[in-house]
Amino acid sequence: MLTGPATLIVEAEYIIAMDVMTVIETTFGGSGSIVRSVDEASRFLAENALPDLAIIEMEIIKPQHLALARQLLASGVRVIGISADSRMANHAADLSAIPILIKPVPETEMVAAVREALR
């Protein structure tokens, strides 16, 4: 089995999170954890080592998700955003280093974004 990134996925829709996790585990190996909210993510982070990679659902109306992304970036975690809102990519200038993938995310785009984040 490949030795890949420890990945944290923060996504309210479990089926979407499972799709993302399957792509990452199949392509890169590693291990992953899925949480459905920022509160769950905070509990996870308090009890576990920092992940190598975080994939966070981002929405303009959920500033706590943006704050989590900022916190993880400051801690050295690589972050990828996913959003159903195409305006999200231009919303937070201080998060411009985070690629924002628009749902539904094609598998090839997810693989490319993860590969780039892990370089």
C-alpha cells in the first residue's frame, strides 16, 4: 500500500466526503478522517496530530470554515477548499494560496489539486 498523506476532510455531505476520501486513498494511499463541521474538526484536531492535508468545504456564509482554513495554514497544513459557490475563489484574498475546487469536483481535478498541494 502507498504511504500517503494523513487527510482531514471537513464536509457536511457525507457522500461527497466519501467520494473525496476514496479518490485520495486510491490515488495516494495514506489515511483519512471525515468530520461534518468545524466543531467536529476542532475536537478532532485537539485529540489528534495535525493532518498533512485538509480538504475543507468553504462557503461565503460559513466564515468559521474560512477561519479553520486560516488556522490550519498557519500550522503548516496544506489546505484545499471545495465549494458549490463559484464566487468563493475570489472571496478571501488572504486565502488565495488555497485552491478552491467547485462542486461537483471531477476526480482528475481533485487528483491534480492534491498532487500540487503535496509537492
